[in-house]
Amino acid sequence: MKKIELPSNITTIGDYAFSDNSALTEVISQANPQNLGKNVFEIENKDLTLTVLKGTSLEKYAKENNIKYNTIENDIVTAIIDIVDKNGASQPRMGGADDLYSFIGLPKGSNYGECYYQLYFEEYVGNTLSVEGLGTFTYEKKEDVGMQNEQYIYKCKITNPEMFYKAGTHEYSVTYTVEKTNKTYTTKFEIEVNGFEIKTYKVKADKKIGISLTGAMGDKNNLKVDTIDKQDATYVEMVSKLSLNRENVDIYAYDINVEGEYEGEYEGELTLTFDVGEEYNGKKANILHMKDHFIEKFEATVENGKVTVTVTELSPFMIAIENTSVKTEKTTEKKKEHKLDETPKTGTTFEIASILSVITLISIAGIVITNKYKK
């Protein structure tokens, strides 16, 4: 290997680290390792040239060992690349250390599609700057960070949120010119994503309902679905929270979980799709989700035979869908009852006959009483 670039986060270089690489002619480093071993660059090739940051341990090493070297200015990016939401609040992520180097995990409930990358500079570097692979950053504002220091903040909308669902290391570079000095710099940095891939799992819950789950998962996961019995306390509690008329709905309840490498801090958004059948198209549906201490409720309309809901964790779910056929049967029964009421045997007809009988009896009684007093 003729050329080696050392990342800025290196803190230690061991004894004889590059001594076996006789073809090495160039080493470029933006690091300032605090621990340097013996004879790090002891190679036979006298054409070796180091390009190092001015004032660092590597510059001192080159001087002391008579190795040809060039120096470059310290880059002025002073903070790791940050990820913020639309309100400017930093999003949780794993790691983050020196310079522009960050371990970004998949935090619970985060939707990176609604977030921004954010870079910080010590000096103003223009209205915009481009980072290949990320996009165009726009100057946002200047902030006072204390000790008479300032930082200039640049933001870029995240357009590839799917990147955060798959583990891997992504390398980027940003070139910028400081307006005050007209000096141009190039900084390289990495984003190491410690996440899971987006995958979809499907099961047939019963003869009627199919369920699919899409989310960030590992390689060894299974979707587990158990039907919840109508006598179960969970079923009874969820039914009591329905908005739809319970007499006119079809109700399905399941305990849904993922088995395998699905763990706490990597829980992201999970999309559940219930395949209920196209006969329900256009019907209203309630989806209830029982969490630890409360029930969250979603309302939807069945489209293409499916109902979809997005959550951040799994547990018991209930799907209640309007069933107009039930309503029609009940209406028919009422009509039959109403028709019977209109026959001569109804209560109304009986009451009229009774009243006429009473009037007749009173009239007869009056005649009898009159005749008695006449005598």
C-alpha cells in the first residue's frame, strides 16, 4: 500500500505499526495521537512523506526521526455532526466522540425523516456548503458558546432516513472556505450506524385475519401472534374503550410480539398491517393498543382490505370494524315487530274496546238508578 490516511479519532499508534509496508510513500493524518510506539514509520523507503496537522505529536515525531513531512492547518469544525428535529432538539444516538465522528444508533420512536443534520464551525464559511452523500447545508445561525467563542451552525434536511436502519460505516468530506481569511479546508468524517435493517414479517393470525409487521430488525426474528379470548380481562377492558357501537362491529384481538434480536434501545417505529378482507372496504375501524398503563386508540378506514397503524412497541391489539350486515339484521327484526303491532290484536285496539264496554256499563247503571228513584 503506497498511501494511508489516518482518521482524526486515532489516539494510539503501536510499535512498528507501518514498518512492514516497504511500499508506503505517503501518510496523511488529521489525528493527534497521544501514544506513539517505537519506530512507527521505520521502513526502507526513503520517499516516505508525512502530511500532518501542525503542532501535533506526529509533526514532532517526523522532526525527531528526520522524516519528510508537510503540515496542514487545524480544521475548524469543532463539534461532531449532530442530528436535530425540526425544533432544533438533538436526537438521541449512540456514541459521538472527538471531531466529526459519530456512532448513530436507532433510538426508540425516532423518525429521522423529520430530522436534520447539523454542522458547527468556528468561523462563517458562506451561506451554503455541500456534503456529497448528505446534501446541501444552509447557514442557520450564530451562537455564543462562552469564553468569547462563537460557533456557526449549518443544517441539512435528512433525505435518506433509511440509512439509519442498517448497520454500516459511511464516509463523507466537506470542503469550505473561511470568509474572513479566504483559506479553504477539507474535513473528512464518518458516521458509523449501529442499527438494524428494515424488514417485514407476516403471519396468518387465524382463518380471517393476516398480520404483517415492518420495522428495524435483526437477522433472527420471528413475529409471534396469539388470539386473546373474549373472557380474558385484557379483552374486556379494551372492548370497554371502543368508540364504535359494539352491537354492530366485528372484533378481533391478538397479543403481538417479536421474538429474537429485538431489544430496548433499538426499538424504532413499527408498522402493523391487518389484512381483514376487502368486504370491509370503506368501513370504519377502531384499533386499540394496550400499553403498560393505558390504552392508545387509533381510528382508520379499511382500504384494499387492510388497516395499518404505526406504533413504537408491541403488546395486545384489538381491531373492531363496522359490520353493516349485523345492523341490517337487527333493523329487519324491528320492522317485523312493528308490523305485528299493527294487527287487530294490538294493545291500542284492546284499550278502545275496553273503554266502549265501560261506557256501556255506566249507561246501563244510570238507567237502573233513575228507575229506582222514580218508584
